[in-house]
Amino acid sequence: MEVLYTAESNKNFASLWFKENKTPWNSDLDCGRVLHEALGNEVRCSNSAWQEGDEGPAWTKLIRGIEKDLDWD
């Protein structure tokens, strides 16, 4: 499986992208939850099948065990 990692994607954030949907998680949010718990760091991830131009918060911020909708704008 091809995985793309960019260490400094946006300010203080890295980007992790699974090019194919062959992961053990049902969604990006499920993966984000596992990463957040394992790393103990803030994680921001897609919470749906988001595409550029979609309206509304399609992102979730996980920080200190709390999940919040996030608008990147």
C-alpha cells in the first residue's frame, strides 16, 4: 500500500495520506482516533468523504481526548 507522508504540510502539522483504502479502519476519523490515542498529540482528520469545494465542517480536531468539528478556513 502506498502511503504519503509530508512532515511540514501546513504550519505545525504533518500530512499522512493512504493512497488506497486498504487500511484496517472504516474511516479517516477512526484512523485519527487511533493516532491521537497512540501519539497523545492533536490530530486533524477528515470525518467524511470530503472534497474540495464542499460546504460545512468536514474535518474533526482531536485534542486531549475531545473531538470537535473543525473548519480549516
